[in-house]
Amino acid sequence: MQVLRRLPEMRHPDLLAGADHLEDAGVYRLADDLAVVMTTDFFPPLVDDPYVFGQIAAANSLSDVYAMGGEPVAALNIVGFPDNKLDMALLVEILRGGADKVLEAGAVIAGGHSVRDAEIKYGLAVTGKIDPNAMVRNGGAKPGDRLVLTKPIGSGVLTGAAMAGKIGQEDLTEAIAAMTLLNRAGRDAMVDVGVNAATDVTGFGLAGHAFEMADASEVSFVIEASAVPLMELTYDLAAGGHLTRTHISTLARLGDQFAADGVDETLVKVLADAQTSGGLLISVSPDKVDALLATYGPQAADCAPPAIIGHVEAKSSKRVRMV
């Protein structure tokens, strides 16, 4: 945001969601009943298997379209690859993983761009479509709403521990299942039932993205820390110090607008830690929450089901409170 504030403001009557609102994706209206949803993301490998990495990166990129209530239609590959040092067969597998996940989403790869880089990086620029009247924003949560999280927390801790050699790749089964799982079922349930606000949980962790939603909605979120599903081994690894640095910057950014009095310190850190291709955080009225959970499609076998993790209150000095 410090950089964005120094750039010219982008204002247009058909730009329905832009960088100034911290939405998950940009939305531009083409007609009264049609808008395009645009997003991009890419990052270095988190797992050893290049095909699985491609799937994770693609699912992560597609997620922002789903978080807005949109439907992905096309994507462009974004690649950084040290072709002078590594076998091109690795890149083939990365792109194959991404392509398979895009096809699973019902979209197509329309091309892309690659550059020689010292480090492997991969992701997508995704275009989706949406009816502007059905768009789901990160603002709009209302006091009394229930907060639903559609994937468990722990991908940052687990992948970081694996890269540090503290656990084996075989211990990432649950994390991989969650990270490769499309947020399409959550999107479909949101659109079918009608919800008040949503976002996907990624780089700022559950605490950071909850703060963004609460701030945009002019309300406060109460998160029941013990109700948040965690991936196996996550807590124990975090207690041993295996966390990304993101939890530090996220909690610093929230400052005195965040409170977690009486909540286990390790658990607070985990819930502020970065996630990759995380679930949707949905704010839904209490009379619709059961329908939302019932409408939600089946999860991957190794991925915990959606869970109610808190509620929304009127705005107070603490935008996010963990209890």
C-alpha cells in the first residue's frame, strides 16, 4: 500500500474493483450483466515435485477470481526459469501441472511469457467473468454474520519446514491436497446461497485477511481460535519455531487493532502465518450459514471440511479479536 499511494489513482465508472479497495481481483464492467475479473500471481516452488508445484501455483492464481464470485475463462502463463542451468523437462512438468489445473477449472491457457531467471517462478494471469450484480466483495460483512473458512490452516508452516529439511515431502500430503484444491466449490456455494463478503486466505494469513475484510466492512471480526482447523503437525512445528516471517509483519501491521488475550501464543502466530492457495473466508448471515455448508461440494479426501470459525460484531477499536 505504501507504493500504491504514490501512484496515480485509477478512476472509471466501469472499474468496479481496483487496487484502492484491496479486493482480491480487479473487476471491469463490459455490460450491465457482464464484467471481467482480472488477477495475477506467481512465486517460487514450495514442493519438490514440479508437476505438483504447477498445480499449486495455478490453483492459487485462480483463487482470486473465485473469491470475487467469478468464473475463470482464460489464463496466461508467467514463467521465470534458469534454462541455462536446469533441464527444460522440469519446466514442461510445471506447465503441465498448471495446464491440468486450469482445465479442471473449465478455463484455457491462452499463452504466456517467460524470462530467464536465477530462480524458478511460476504463476498465471487469469481472466474471469462475472455478473456485476453477483460480485462478492471483501467489504459487506454485517454484525451477526457467521465466519466460515473453507480450508485448514498450515501450508506456510508445513512447506517451510519441508524446505528446511525438518519434515519429509511425504508429510505434505494434507497440505498438497489443500493447496491444489480449487476454491470453485466455495464460489459455487457463495453464489447459490448469497453471502455478504468473502476473500481468500493467502499471504497475510487468516488474521491479516480477516482484518482486511473487517476494515473494508466497517465491522469487527471475532475468531474462535480453537475452532480454526489446522493441518496435522502444524501446531507442533510452529511451537518448535518453524514459522515463516510473515506472522511477524502481519501482526505488526495490525497493531493495536488486533487482540488475542488469553489465546495460546503459538496458535496466534499460526493464524497470522502466510498460506498458499488457502481457503475462502466467507461472511454469511446466520440464517444462510447452514445452507452454505450444505451446498458446499465435497472436499478432497485429505482436506478438512469447511468450518464456522467466528462471527461479526459492530465496529470496535479491535478490528480482529481472537478468543
